[in-house]
Amino acid sequence: MTQPTDQPDANHPAPAAPTGRASLYSARDRDNMRWFWRTYLRKKSPWLIVVLGMIAIQGLVYQQFLSMTENGLRVIFDSGTLRELALICTVVFFLFAVRGLMSYLVPRVTIWISNEAIFQMRRDLISHLMALDLAYFERTKSGEIIQRMVTQTQLLGVFVGQATANALRDGITVIIVSGYLIYKNPILFGSAVVVLPFVIWVMNFVSNRVKTTQGQAETALADYMNGIEETVNGMRTVKISNQEEVEAARLMTGTRSIRDLMNRVQFTQALVMPSIDLSSAVVFVLVIGGGGWMVLSPSFDVDGAGIITFLLGMVMVFDPARLLALFFGTLQSHLVLLDRIRGLFDERANITDAPDAVADFDTAADITLKDVQFSYSADQPLFDGLNMTFQGGKVSAIVGSTGSGKTTILSLLSRLYDVKGGQITIGDQPIEQLKLRSLRGAFSVVAQDIVIFNNSIWENIRYVNPEASDEQIWQAAEDAEIADLIRRRGNAPVGPKGAQLSGGQKQRIAIARAFLRDAPILLLDEATSALDQATEERIKTALARLTKGKTTIVVAHRLSSISDADRIFVLESGQLVEQGCHSELLANNRLYAQLYTAQKQGYDGR
Ligand SMILES: Nc1ncnc2c1ncn2[C@@H]1O[C@H](COP(=O)(O)OP(=O)(O)OP(=O)(O)O)[C@@H](O)[C@H]1O
Ligand SMILES: [Mg+2]
């Protein structure tokens, strides 16, 4: 798995309270920027130096232009020749041609660098996401993940490639032209700087406000996306319960708050420009007044050409300075995006290979749960010292009322979650010491909630074993009684989440997958619950062939379907209350016997 060379470390500063008025950047922002630089930009340093060089040339063009203008004006005002004037005009033209060329080359390079950086960031996000625990996906809104992987990275890329490059150009222009102006007339320039504290104060205000609001806007956007996803996926339920208006209203509330928050962000950012314009008005008054006075006063060696050029120079400083100020306003929003993205990198995968994990283990051995403790959340304990042994090569069944923990046991076996105490072993190997790939590779699962992808049935079956031959896939499809449907539907995709299939058809795809995968341990969680009795009987014969000699664990509510299991475990609220074979449990005359009799009467009575 490729990880960022500079993995975000768990101990970097926590997000600072966004309302703090102290500084433009919190410690975390600085840390995030450093991380982004180290991980995605530093290796492009040579190119960045080239970019800086080209940007410096652009700045120098302005400086040269100013000095040429001053000379040109003198030629006009004083006794110059037309030849001199023509020469100056030619040089000015070429200077700007050079600046134009740079204006093409700089974005070419910076856009390439930023798109590459964002590509790598997405690549790292993808592999990071794949490694995260199932539990992360069960607690995180998918809208939030999509937003990070799609829009936030995109916006960040555009910002780095264009806004930052422009800001560099503007910054360097400001520095070079200002330097020239200071050199030409330090007193006049010094008087112009009085507006700086005002500008800084405005920027600080804008930054703080943008940051808070942008954070809220991102959350609102994620909620909105999530709402769309939920509504679209749940359209059947929405329609059947007449909830279209409620859902529409819910989405409208979301869009409304996004609109309001974005207004707030952008209105605030819009404060930057007028404050710069106001400052420039003050500065121009100072320069024209002060400069004019300097020309008139005999104590200064300043002429009209010098003042006009100075004024032109101030215009050339203010233009990029305005853009620069605007840049700092938007920088705050993008720092929020960067922080969100980094937050995803901060999520740790807990279920990973131990350093000394081994790949080989006896897949036919007994599977033992020893004093297993587990809960999904601290306030709802589920297993507190569960002991069970599933015999290798035999069929075990787990029965029990809904919510008693049957599916959870199956999930624990393949480490979709880790136990919180106790141990699960296969043979004498604790499963934590096995390589995840080989552990999970040992299981064929027909899960209770079947996941079907929007692809053909054929591809859906092949998914669990891409190397399988066509004959093997057909065989699996025949065994699972889905081959006819494949012939009928051909390659047509089955709709998002298999929406165009019936429950029983989906279940048969899941069973075909188990046939095709043919792994040594078989987990069947309500595998045939959606099938009609005749189909179930036929599939069961095929399943019996499949399970032969394999460690099989069956979860079923219909007790008649598991009565020939070698061992039956009866679970009640996370506790094992009974175990034995069917006849033993009947003889015990406790929970199992009661359930069995009740179900039997139900069937007989029909
Ligand atoms: N991903 C999860 N996050 C939090 N709690 C969960 C999760 N999955 C299950 N639970 C809870 O854990 C308990 C056991 O769930 P489990 O799915 O193991 O039950 P089950 O015996 O398979 O039930 P059923 O017969 O309805 O399938 C339930 O109370 C359930 O609400
Ligand atoms: Mg279940």
C-alpha cells in the first residue's frame, strides 16, 4: 500500500478554536501547510525555483518599465530626440512581450505541479480510506468522505495551482516595485506606508470570520451531500411513506444554510477590496500632494517625470497588492479545506497486520472463541466472556432472537471488528497473528445484507474470485440457480445496489459467490431466507456439496433448516444459553426446544 512519504502523525496540534483573534494562522494551520509542502510539493522544488525565477523576471519587467518610462518622460519633457523615444518604445514592447511569455509559462508549470500534488493526495486518500476499519465507515457520513475526496481536494488543487502562483507573482511584483520606489523616493514611500496598519487590521478581521464560517459551510455541504445520498438510495421508502415533501424540505434547509454561509464567507471576503481601494485613495492623495510639494519646493531634487513615474509605480504596487489581499482572504477558506482533508489522514486503521503476522495457518482447524468481550459502543455491552468452539470440518449453527449477536460473531471471526477482550483462535493461532489477507481469504461469506454492484450479474459473481474461469462461474451460477437469469439478462447492469433485482435473486448471487470462492471456511448468515421453499431445497443440495469437509457456520431463524447441524449454539442477548445437537437440545427442553416447538406449530398450523 502506498502511503504518503510523510504520514500525518497523530501528535500534531489539534484544531485550534477558529474564533481566536490572536493570529492569522493557528499552530495547526502552520502544521498543515508544512505537511502539505513536505508531502506533496517539496519534491518539485527545482521546478518551483524555475517558477520563482520566471516570476522574478516578471517583477523586473515592471521595474524596468518604470525606469524606462521615467527616461521616456524626460525625453519628452526635456530635449530628447525622436530616435531615443522610438528606442524606448521598442524596449518597452519587448519587456512586456517577455512578461507575457512568463504569464504563459508560469501557470503551465504551477498548474502541472498542483494537479500532480492533488493527484498524489487523492491517491494517498484512496489507499488510506481502503485501509480504514469498517467501524469508521459505520460512523462517518458518506457525504463527508465524498466531499473530502472530490470537492475539497479539487478546490485545494485549483487554489495551489492558480491562486498561490498568482499570489507569488503579485508578492514579488510588490516587493520589486516597492524596492525601486523606496530607492527613488524613500520619503514619499514612507509616508504611503501609514495605511498598512489599517490594511492589516482588516485582513485579520476577515481571516477570523472567514475561517469560522467556512468551517460551518463545509459541514453544511457534507450534510447536504449526505442527505442527497440517503434520499436517493432510500427513494423506495420515501415514496411508499409519502415523504417526498419532507425529504425535499430537509434538502432545502441544507441548501438554504449553505447559501447563507457562503454569502457570509464571500461578503466578508469582499470587504478586502474596498479597504485596499480606500487605502490607495489615501496613498494617492499623499503622493500627489506630497510629491507635488516636493517638485515645487527647491529643497528636493525631484522633477515632474520622477513624480509621475512614482505615481505609476504606486498604481503598479496597488494592483497586485489588492489581489494579494484578496488571496489572503481566500487562503483562510482553503486552510479550512486542508484541515478537513488532513483530518481524514488522521483517522487511524486499528485492524491491521501485526508486525510478526504469518500467512499460513490450518484453515481446517477448530475455531475457538475464548472469553470474548465485545461491544460496538461502550454504553451497550454485547459479549462479556463468550466461549464457543466451531469444530473444523463440521457444520455449526447459531440461533437466537434478533439482535442477540449472531452476525457479530461472524464479523469477529474475519476481524471486521476486533475483540475488546479474550481471544479468537483458529487451531492454536490467535487470529490477530495472521495476515489479514490470508485470514479473510479463508472465508466464503453469504452475508445477511448482500452488497450488489451496478454491474452485470456475471461480474457481480466474479467479483469474489476474478481469476475464476468462465466454466467455474457458470457452475457456481447453476448451483445457485441464477444461471437462467444471467442468460436472460445478459450483460445488463443490475442498477445501483442491485435495485433491479428481487431479494431472492440478490441472495442467489451471494450464494453463487460463495460457490465460486470456495474458501475453506463458510459463513452463511440467513443465506436462504429470501428463497421460496422449492428453490431453497434445490440450493441446499448444492450447498451440502459445497460444505462437505468445510468448517461451516450457519445462522438461521428457521430452526428446521439447521436441525441436521453437528452442533447448535443458542444465543440470547449476547450470551450463550445452550449448545448441543438438535436431539440433545430438544431433550434439554429449554429455550431451543420451546422455539422449535413454537415454529413447528406455526408451520403445521398453516
Ligand atoms: N455496526 C454496528 N454498530 C453498532 N451496533 C451494532 C452494529 N451492528 C449490530 N449492532 C448491534 O449489536 C447487536 C447485535 O447485532 P447482530 O447484528 O449481531 O444481531 P443478530 O443476532 O445478527 O440479529 P438478526 O437476527 O436480527 O440478524 C444489536 O443490538 C445491534 O443493534
Ligand atoms: Mg444478523
